[in-house]
Amino acid sequence: MKILSWNVGYFLGYNGSTLDYLKKPYRAILGCNQELEHGKIDEALNLIEEEEPDLVAFQEVDEGSIRTRTPGHTKKIRKDFSLRDYSCKSYNKYGNKANKIPLLRHLSNSVLFKHNWEVRPHYFSKGLKNLAIEVNIDESFSVFTVHLPLSSNMRREQLKELFYLTKRLNKVAIIGDFNLLGGLEEIEDLLTEFNLQARDPKKTIPEANLDRYIFNEPRYDLLIHSPNLDVSRYEQLPKRVSDHNALITEINP
């Protein structure tokens, strides 16, 4: 089973350098031009066609705010994607709270998947950004994808809630953008408590990002999994459509 996880940064085209953010702050509100946005989406879909993963987990997709020059990223992907054997589901990152804030109303995470798997969202009890998507592979194994908040205390609370949720399963994989600004040390005790392991791809954002000067060995994109899960491949891919590299995981469930 092959899994691709990628924070695509709403396909705004930021390259991850601090200078790029400073030169183009307007993109965060107004978006980028259509050619750039559509080009970044095409690059992501080309990589999917090359790797042919069974499951794709996108963090940060825009489903129709003023920033996107599409009817919504999921709708565009469904329309443009040549590999028609994928299904696609998208969920708002902020749950019902987003209905009160127009911009947040369209900010989502999504999954593309080949097989007849059950997909369902879980919303944590705490935090503004509080979504985890579960892809249930079979009765004993699920893959979860997350994009955790920047607050370290809130991250821990959400991870505890998620780890308790996974205790019903024999095998589990958790992928996504964990925003561990304090590094893996933040969650070592939780991993031990819940008997889970973390695969660390090291830096998945550019060296030019200011975070490396502010935080001690921050970690963003990770794989956390049960120790009985056979992981045969885990690596970064060189393609960049945002300020994060894509991660590919191959497992033998």
C-alpha cells in the first residue's frame, strides 16, 4: 500500500523562504494568479500519476474562498484528474466554527483514494483547527491524516485525543503536518505511553525558512505508526508545489 502526504499550502505558490513570504504577503488574503495556481495543481497531479499511490492526503486545500481561481480545489482535481479510479473527499479544518468566519469556511484537508474504503472526519474537542480524517482500510487498520495547530499545548491535547481514538485498532498510521516546532521531543512521552513510533524525514521545508533560527530542530511532516506496521519505504520527494515537500510511504499492512 502506497500513501502520499502533502501540505500543498492552498496551491498559493509560496516556495517556503522567508523572503518569499515578505515579498508576497497579499497571497495569504487575495491568492495568486490563475496560471500559477493551476500550474501548481497540475504539478501535484503529475506526481500522483507518476507514483500511483493508493491514498493521497492533502493538507491545506481551498474549496471556494476569494483566494482561489477555481470552483474549489477538490472540484478542479475531480474534473482534471486523468486517473478516474480515484474517489475524493474533503472536510473543513475548523468544523462548525468555520461557518461564522467567511475565509475559514472553505479551508480544508482532503483525501484521494483508489479503493472502496470508508472515510470519516473526526473533530477534536479542543482547538480552532481540529480535524483528523480517518481512512478505514479494514476492521483492524486505519490511516489518519492531520494538520495540527501551532500551539504546543493544543497539539498535545489533540494528539492525546487522537491516540486514545486509535487504541481500538490493531494497526494504525498517522500522517500529515504535525507542526512540532519544538521537535520530536515534544511528543516522545506520548509515543511511549501509547506504544507508537515516529518516522522522522528531517527537514521538509526549505533551509531559507526563518523557523530554523527561531525553533530548535522543528519537525513538520511525519509518519507515526504502530510498531507492528511493516513500513518498507518512507522518503521525501523532490517535487515542490508549496513550502513543504511531499512524503511517500509504502507499507505492508
